Amino acid sequence: MWRNKVPTKVKCFSWLVARRACSTHEKLKRRGFYIASWCSLCNETEETNNHLFLHCKVTTQLWNLCLGLTHTKWIMPGHTADLLSCWISRGGRKSKKKWWSIIPSCIWWCIWKERNSRCYDNKANSIEKVKWNCLTTFYFWCKEEGIEETAQILDFIGTL
């Protein structure tokens, strides 16, 4: 995670996600706060770290989008730390590993930004806009780091 080619604040945030330490409703409840918890993205279940970043139906669409980009079949693990431990080994050849390692941090960062926008600004983007934000963030981070295979990403974006 620390060697990813993403901004430092995103590396730190990804570390918090993997350790279940970001301020989701689950963490607030563990600290003794009594709140009515719901996922602000799907409004179907309580907001836990693993639900928000792995299993929410909105987040699942982002995972499926990125896995479709790589033509990868994947069964989502139960916990964010488990995802990171098996994600890196699936990266393939070295040039692909550069951008492959960016995907979890990119999805988590975009989901967190969307969640906070809905919670604090009362602004909800459509799922298409959330996907677009995720793909453009991913492309920007790859381009900033000089990762060569960005043409494949642009081709994929063009098919949407």
C-alpha cells in the first residue's frame, strides 16, 4: 500500500480503511456514540467499513467496472485487509502491477468522497457520475506517475 503511486493523503486513508479506522458509523458506535446507522450510498443496511468499501451495491459497481477493465474474475473477500493481501498477488506482469495496485485506493477514495458529499453537503451524484469520477481519478493518477498503459484505460472509457 505504501508503494502505490497515489497521493500521500490517499495512502494514509487506504491504511485507515484496511485497519477499519476511518470514521464510519461502525467506528463511532465502537467509541460509544449512539446513532441510527445506515449506508448513505445504498440506504439498505448499516454503514460498516466492510460494507461501505467492499459490499455496498454502489461500491460493487465500481469494483465490477475496474475488474471489467482488467478482464478479471473476482470474489470479494469479507474484509478490506483481506482484499489488500490478495489483491497485489493478482497484478500480473510488472507494468500492469503499477496501475493494478492503484485500483483499491482509487475506489475507496472515490467512495469516501461520495459518501461525505451525501452526508455533509446533501449532494448525491448518480452512479454514472460516481463511476466517471472514479475512472477519471484513476486515469489522472496513472498519467501523473507516467504509467504507460493508460491508452488501455482511455479505450475502456471510450466504450462507456
